[in-house]
Amino acid sequence: MKKTVFKPFYNYEKEEKWLNQMSLNGLQLVGYYWAVYVFEEGKPDEYEYRIEFMRHFGKHPENLEYIEFLKELKVECVGTYMYWSILRKKKEDGPFEIFSGMEDKMKQYKKIRNWWFSLAALEYFIALYEMILGIYLKNSNESVTWFPFFCGFLLIVVATCLFSVGIPLHKKIKCLEKNKELFDN
């Protein structure tokens, strides 16, 4: 029996923990597309799930090559969306870690943080454009509309939310860098 769940996440570690809890309960992920998860009943705790932020967008040849390489390691790609891939491995096939060390984990956090910050910067830029457009329309004696100002304000709110998602990742990176310095000394 299949079960479809809509559940948006902005924290991939919480999403990964949730997927592993679903597996523990006997629901195995078989399909994924932005916040829509398709599960099938299976053996409890059969798979371990990991989420990876890929280097390239979508079905880029390097992503596909990497996914093929993972198949040799008995790792299956359950679904992808944009830069994200959900991977799984049968527990009986051994431990499943994507990152071999602190340096790899920092790189992953940096990619994700930079992605969130880039999205926020884009939204701030579009908001600025909307505000300037509103000022131009007001000064050009055209029918004054508050719509560009309203859109600009909404975009600033969205951009601030996107930026705030990257802040905890930035803090984790700083903490890992500090720990790395301690181990290096």
C-alpha cells in the first residue's frame, strides 16, 4: 500500500531524521518531488536515508554520473529535486555515511548556506527593483499604484526568511571551523 505525504522542510537534517523514523515505522520512501513523499509499506528499519545537496542542478551529467557511482556502493537514489537528492541504502549492506570527515561536512554546509543566501540576495534585488519602479511610476505622473511597493515589501519579507534559514548553517560552519582549529593545533 502506498502513502503520500506533503511535508515541506527547510532543514535537511530534520528531513533526514524524519525519513529514517518513517523507515523505522515500516514506511519506505519510493518517490519524492518537492515536499511530496511517496512511501510504501515494507520491513521496519530496512533502509537508512541520507540527503545530499548536489553540485549541479537537476539531471546534470555529473550528478547522473555520481548517482551511477553510488549504485556500485549499493546506494539508491530515491528522488531528486533541484539540487537535492534523497539517497538510501539497505541497513544490511553496512553503515551509510555520505561525508567522510569534518571537511566534507563543512563543504556541504557551505554549499547549502550559499544557496539560501543567494536566493535571499536575489529576492532583495527584485524587491529593490519593485521599489524603484514604484518611485518611477509615482514621479512620472502615471496613475499612482501601490502595487510595486506592496510587492517589494513582500519580497523583502521572503528574502529575510530565506536569509534566516542560512544563518544556522553559517553558525554550524563557524563551530566546525573552530573545532578544526583545535584539532589542528
